[in-house]
Amino acid sequence: MTATDRTPADLLRSALAADPARPLVTFYDDATGERVELSVATFANWVAKTANLLQDGMSAEPGDRVALLLPAHWQTAVWLVACSSVGVVADVAGDPARADFVVAGPDGIEAGRACKGERYALSLAPLGRRFVPGPPQGYADYAVEVPTYGDRFVPYAPVDPEEPALIVAGAEYTGAEIVERARGEAEALGLLGPGSRLLSGRGYDTWEGLSAGLYAPLASGGSVVLCRHLDQATEETLTRRIDTERVTATART
């Protein structure tokens, strides 16, 4: 990470330059048994494709609002940084009727229909699988569309770090504020630099959950073990995971 990083997208670019092979997001779903590990390079590839989908496929522009009706999930993390890359506002669990676009998981499909703009659905099935036999009515399937977009992203307009980038739990943050807060909170979360591994069981519907589950690890050169449905894991399972994943700190609630 560098002192000139002003947005989450900047943080990802610096992480890619420093060590593209290191793990960045390791995701567990204790309801399905899923485990996915994304290196910095793999995560950045997903972000680039998603940012190109936003910019070229959805014609999203800086200042547009995307309602993210998604849980704490590795694909949600991808969308958050992709939004930052384009300059659109990621409105986590936001009102679809006030959004320009909506991105929804299975639990958000009905609410998302209030959005009059383009809608994309994520199955959130293991390995990022598509909907079978097809996406919900009125939605495009992210898993079908995103692979067709390029692995390199360049925004049409420079992203202003002082413009709104995130809305969560009713609070609005600029890209610069996200980076500043994430850096400031990293040490308290136990992220003490490269090699730090934070296990987070927090949801993405609060700043605290987003900080622990994405932004602080990214800002500190660490990584996150992001756990969905952690309440379904036994203490034995959790202890084994902490050991296997070489976790150095936890944020379970």
C-alpha cells in the first residue's frame, strides 16, 4: 500500500503490484461447505471484468448509484471494489427504487424489482455458478455475462476520491474516507501488516463489517478469511479453520 492510494481501487492496484500471488479473500459458507480462495491477482481479474460490465455493459457513470442487495460474500467484495473503480456509488442494502441499477442475490430479487434500471442477479451458489434453468425474470445473470468482459479495466473518466463511493447503514463515505478509516482501524482489528490474516464473521450491512471483511485487510496489506453463516460452524470447526488458515486475528461479531 502507498501513501498516494486514495480509493479502494487504488489499494487493489498497489496490492497487485506488491504481491499478486498472495491470498486476499478466502471465503467460507458454513451453510453449504463452500470454500473459495482468491489471490490478489484473481480478485483483481474479477474486479476488472465486473468494472467493465458496469462501464460498458450497464453504461454506468461516476455518480450513479448501484443498490447491492447482497450478503457478505466474495462476489460482493468484487462488486464493491468494481464500483470504486468506475466511480459509481455502492449502496449496500440500499433502496432499489432510488438506485440507477440493482445487483441482487436470491434474497434480494423481489425487492430489486423496484429498480427501473438494469438488474443483475447472482446465484451465490458455490463456484459462482449461474442460475438454472435461467435467471429470475427481469434480471441478467452475472455469472453468464461477466466472463465476456476484459481482464483489464481503464475508466473513461478519472475517479474523484472526494466524491461519494459507498453508502452503508445510512452513512455515506467518499473513496478517500474509506481508505483513511480502513487504515486507521486496521491495527485495532489485529491487522499489523503483510501476512496478517483476519477471520471475519461480520455481515456487510454495517461499516464495521465492511471494514473487517474487506477494506482494512486491503488497506493494511493483509488478507481476510470471510465467513458467511459462521453461527452454523462448531467451535471445533472454527478452531481448525483458524489453525489451517493461519489466522492472526478474529472479528466474529
